[in-house]
Amino acid sequence: MTSFTPPELGRRLGSGLLSFPVTHFRPDLSFDEDAYREHIARLARHQVGGLFAAGGTGEFFSLTSAEVARVVAAAVRTAPQDTPILAPAGYGTKAAVEFAVAAERAGADGVLLFPPYLTEAGQEGLAQHVAEVCRATSLGVVVYSRANAVYTADTLVRLADACPNLIGYKDGVGDIETATRVHARLGDRLTLIGGLPTAETFARPYLELGVTTYSSALFNFVPELALEFYGAVRDRRHEVVSKLLTDFVLPYTALRDRRPGYAVSIVKAGMTATGHSAGPVRPPLTDLTADELAELTALIGHMKY
């Protein structure tokens, strides 16, 4: 049974840094549950707003439904009771409903609803998609606005009125005007989450828009740096933020941008570089080259984290 009601979960998510743990694979690409649970335990020793099991950085797109259930259950069993665990739901509406039901059965505290698979849809269809998932579970639901599922403020207002357990809006687009409209109309109703790749690059301007939290992939392998950055943003210590951006985040993103899919691959490379290997990424993603891994290792070493 979840430790948080939907409103409690929304408040908790907005109170601290969020992260998407990688999913550990063996060389044969099977799920390495023991290594994954060690990772969850290591991350949960830090104070966070929540952990999203089997999310985008956790390679949700490459996992079977049975594997998603295993990953979520492992995170739930490992994390302290006061650390919220959110599970993924996605693909078509029927599949997303099944994922949400399975998440509640596994003891997750909430659901992150990914965009529907591939197809484009209008606002009415997207609203129906979200509403059906919300009706299928008592858990708090966060919608992920990106790619083919970009929600307007009007749609979110209607959904917030119709779905009491809709608690959050994760922005993966970076449209300042839309984010401003959403916060102006729903800032007291939904928790707004920064969700662009390497969200640290957008954290400072988004805070000014009322987005108090974001999901940090860096937290997987340099948690102390990620927490220092988050605290500096929240406290508006601009010199510290600028230095961390210049010294680490921007060089990191330059390496990340070399190939499509590296937003996930570079996080697993960071795990290897810091002595906590999570194994390879699954196809269609590709791992960093040996030279790129060496660059990343040197960059992390320069920061002494």
C-alpha cells in the first residue's frame, strides 16, 4: 500500500530533487536485480523528492511489461518507506492502464504517464488518454508533456478538474510561454517538474517560472554534485550555479549531444566512470565509445565527486 495520498505525493515531489535511476543489465542484457537494488539503496541514502523506477533514463522503452513490474517491485522493496517510488505507464491507452494497475499492485506511490507510442493525437484524445489512466488507479499521476503528447494549459485545467489524482506536470518541451501559462493557471493545483534532458541546464530560469523541482539524471552517478547544484539553484546562489554549469554541466551536455540516445547512454557511462557499473544500454541505444568514456571519466575526476 502506498505511503502517500495523491496530494501528499504532489507536495513531496515538489519539495526536493527528483531522479530517474538507470536500470542495470548484465552483459547479456538481462535485468540485474541485485545490482539495481544496491543502486536504489545508495541513492535513497540521500534526501530526494522521489525516484522514478523504469523511467526514461531507466530505459522503459526497452523493457517488457514483466520486466517493468520486476524493476518497480525491486525499487519499492529496497527504498525506505518515506522515499516515493513512481512507476511508468505508456504506449497505447489500454497498455498504459495496465501499467498503472500493475504499479499500484506492486506498491508504487505514483505513476508517470509517458506519451502514447508513436501516433500523433489532438488535445481531446490526449485528455481521454490521461483520464482513463487516472480512473484506473488511486495513485497520484504525473503527465509527461513532450514529443507527440504536448498538453496545453486548457487541457490540463480540464483534466485537473476531472481527475483528482492528477498531481503533476513534467515538462519535456521547454516552451517558456506554455510553462508560464500552466503555472499561472495550475501552480497551486499541480506540481510542475522540469523534465528536459540534463534538466540542470534549465533549472535556474525554470525556478523563476515557479518550477521548484526537476529530474536529475546526474544524480545517478554524482549525487553530491547534483544535490549541490539543486540547492544552489533553490537558494539563488548564482555564482555557484554558473561555476558548476561551466565546469561540469555544459561540457557534459556537449558530450551527450554527440549521438542520438546519448542522454541515456552517458548516464550509464557515468556509472561506470564512478565505479558503479550498471552494464550496457539495450538496443537501439549504443554505449559511449572507449574514448568518450575516458573523456567523461576525466571530467568527473576534475570535479572530485
